[in-house]
Amino acid sequence: MSGLSLFVQQSINGLTLGAMYALLALGFTMVYGIMELINFAHFSVFMVGTFVALYTFEAFGIFGQSTILHGLPLIGVLLAAFIVTMVVCGGIGMSIERFFLRRLRAVKGPASMITTIGISYILSNSVLLFIGGQGFNFPNPIPPVRFHFGQAVMQVEQPLIWVVSAVLMLGLTYFVQATKLGKAMRATAQDPEAARMMGVDVDRVILTSFFLGSALAGAAAVIFGLYYEYTNFYIGFDAGLRAFTAAVLGGIGNVPGAMLGGLLIGIIETMTSQFISTNWAEVVIFSILVIVLVFRPAGLLGRVAPNKS
């Protein structure tokens, strides 16, 4: 394969990977933008989402690489998998905020962040105990159709992933910018006490941000499963760290920044793996994280804001 074909191939792969990272990074951004909290449980919510999607597909009689559908057409099965996974993950996110983090909201310091780390380990180890530590083949009902661009190949699920991710990200942008609850979220992010005095239900706003962020992690989980056709109890850690790097790169707390950061990290990862070495991909990605935190902590599209605490 020529150098140009390799570049085109890895650009396709990078955009697909970046779309998943962008959705996952938006979850970090939603919570951090309002609470200035890095929710490390987000890693494990994503991982749980892959298993929810796996069992949803199996509930329709789809196992392994089978493309035989029972009942619903393909679009119905995919839609059901996205809806069920996003709702379940959103519910987990709401439960984390309501039963664990709300009590710590008035506590200064890292207590809330440390709590999310503990919740992350509880979720991942619960999956390990009840489901097992082995890898699972992810059902993929999408027919193996491929499009050729010279020597580069694009699988049919890749443009599907782009479309789904774009719709979800544009929908979130519209929600935050144009709806009443979205405006309340922006007001709470700027000054929660002033928003409360103006009649904003801050508790509801924060709960909604956890639901939306975790639901997007669920969407990313379905995309991960369809793309890699594999899951295990540990995958949330690797994908979550890359998504966190994407959020920091774009500007954590900034919705367009999370989208941009996810796409950039996806492309950087695939290009590094192809043209340098797979072993260097993580070195490059996390070097970017360190460099951004040191020299531009606000990220590419973020801005330095006063600390609310």
C-alpha cells in the first residue's frame, strides 16, 4: 500500500476512533463544566455500557458475528441498542450523583474526585466478579460491506458511526445552547449560587449533566463494540484515559473543545501507530496530555476561568 493510501486509510480509522473519544470526552466536559469535578467513574460507566449493548444485541438473538435478525430490522436493532445502553448508563450516572456525590458537594478538597475513583473500582470489579475477566466477542449485525478508495478500505459501519456521533454531538450542542434547561446548565456552570438565587434548580441541572454525560458514554460504548467487536472488564480504563486526554486537549468544560480534542486524539493515535510504531502511540498521546497541562491548561478552545470554590 502506498504512502498516500496509508494516510487515507488511517485518516478514516482515526476519524472513527476520534468520534468515539469525542462522545466519551463530552461526558467529562459536561460534569467538569458545572461542578469542576473530574468524574473518574466515567471510565467504568463506559465499560458497563459495552456489556449492556452486548446483552441487548443478544436479546434480539444476535450472537458473535451473526447477521441474522429476529423481529426488528437492522436499523431497529441498532436503535434499540443505542437507546437501551444510553438510558442504562445515564441511570448509572444519575445514581452516582444522587446517592454518592450530592452529599459531598459542600465538602472542599478532593473528596468527590476520590469517591469517583472508588465507584469506578466498584463497577469494574463487580463486572469482573459477576461476568468474568475473559474477553467477549461483541455481536455485530452490520453486514460486512466495504468501500474502496484506491487501496484504502472503509467498512460500512464507519460512516454509520460518524453520522450517529455527529447527530448526538449536534443534538447536545443545540440542547445546551437553545433549550431552557441548557441555559440553566450554562448559568450554573458560570455561578451556581447566583443561578440558584435566580430560581434555577441547581440539583436538577447537575443531575441532568450526569445523565447526559453518562448517556453519551453509553453511545460511545455501542460504537466501541461495533468497531472492535470485543469487550472486557478493563477496556474502560484505556479508552477513558484517551477520552480524558481529548477533553483536556480541547479544553475541559468546553463542548466544542471535547469534540475537537476527540477527533485529534483519534487521528494522532492511528497516524502514530501506522507511521512510527504502535508502541509509541500511548507515549505520544500522554505526552500531549502532560504538555497541554503544563503549557496550556485551558486547552485549545478553553479559557482560564476563576475557580468556583
